[in-house]
Amino acid sequence: MDLTRDRLLDGRIEIDQPARGYRAGMDAALLAAACEARAGERVLEAGCGVGGALLAAAARRPGASFVGVERDGAMAELARANAAANGMAGRTQIITGEVEAGFKALDLAPFDHAFSNPPFFDDPAALRAPDPAKAGAWMADGGLAAWTGFLLKAAREGGSITLIHRADRLADILGALAPKAGSFRIRPIQPFADEPAKRVMVRAVKTGKAPLVLLPALVLHARDGAKHTAQVEAILRGEAALGW
């Protein structure tokens, strides 16, 4: 397997990841920036891959402990190696396991926070991945419902659930979480200020009852030639969080 070494959070974290196939990128960075775990709290990521979001979140929240669940054994092993290389093996654990098997199969106590970037497609006929290595990360074998169900079980009562996903699946996400979670806070993520959102980040509280809040959109790019907006650059460097 050909690997590249990539730097996150302005070099605070370095990860090895496959040169081809699914790679940790913007979605992982934003997911990590949305984690608000306090000291002593426990955080779980479903589908952690090589640990891009998990380790960035751990770097941002040094007092919390983290568990990642990953179905692909090779990716899970890379995540363990990345955790060790960044001095985080002591407060991170990578478990090789299937989300579709359910949270109960892990035999773990519920977490204070659970987050995920679920596979974006659950219809094989709709996926035309440019590389077969991306199929596992792009295709949700059990459908989006399996991932939301896993996260609902993984979070304790009063704990938070955070997802980043396609904007066109927002209604499905809310419908899947609503029976057991509430206090939704939704942040659209737009490529440009004058274009519709392509991603959406959703945070819910298990058993939460507060009214839904639609937050200001995060705009990734400006049309002035800069690669990212100033807000996004600060998030990517680890100088700012994606507050709720």
C-alpha cells in the first residue's frame, strides 16, 4: 500500500494514509473542530478510517479520551500507528468492528459524545467511485439508518451526537435521530457564499428537548482567489473551533 504523510492542524498532527482511495480531508477537519468534549469525557467516532478526525479532535481536546471504530483492518492498524506516532496511544483506542453490528456488540459503556462522517451513499446503483478503495468509505452497507442507530446507542442520555453528511440527506438524518434525540443544531456548509450547501453538520442531544436551531452557514471558499475563507483557514490551523 502506497502511503502519504499529511500534516493536520498546522503540523501539530501528522498521519499516514493511503495515496489512493478515501483520504481524510475537509469533512474530517470540520468534524474534529466541532467536538466540544471537556476534560474527563469520553468520545467515540464511528468509522474513524486512519484517524484523521479522531486524532485532530484529540489534539484539540487534550483532557478527553477517544475511541475509534473502523471496519477495515488495514485502516484500523494505520490509525493505531498514527495515534502512537503522535503520542496519543495512551488516550485513544482503535477498535476493529462493524457499525452494522450495532453498538452493543462492542460491549462498551455509552459515551459523552459520539460523532461520525457516515458513508455518503446507501444505493450501490448510485455510486460510481473513481477508485474501488473508496467503496467501503462511500457505501453504507446497512444504510444511513444503521449509522444513526449506532450513534444513538453509543451516546449516553444527555450526550451529543454529531454528523457531517450530504445536505440532501438532512431530512433523513433528522427523521432517524428524532425518536430518541432532539435539541438539534444544524450548520449548512457552502462551497461559496452564493451557492447552495453541499454538506450539512448536525448536532443532536440524546433525549434533548430544546427547539431546533439553524445556525449561520460555514462558507469554505471566497471568490477572491484565496483557497479558503479566513474562518476556514483558522479552523484548519487549529486556531478556531466550529462552535455550536
